[in-house]
Amino acid sequence: MKVKCFDENHEKDLELKINTFLIQENIDLLDIKYQVAIAMQGEDQIYCFSAMVIYRDKE
């Protein structure tokens, strides 16, 4: 079993990175864990979209 972590500032960027990984790699997808964190810096909101892909290499 293996994991790959992704971290982006925009959810569309995260989707693109994960979809690209899933298409390019020869894997059996087991699960995806998703998380959003929000922080304030002054009056700005900062978002962090992250996901952990849990997979196995295909044999």
C-alpha cells in the first residue's frame, strides 16, 4: 500500500493534479482522503485544499 499527498491553493488545481496522477499511473485506487483548511491573514482568507491518495501498484 502506498500514499501520495497533494496540496493546492485552489480546488480546481487539486482536481487537475489528482486526475493527472490517476490517469498517468498504473495503480489500483483504494481511497482518497480530502481536507480543506482556512486561515486569515489580515483581511485575506487563505485556503489550502489537500488530499491523500491511497493506492497499490498494479501487478
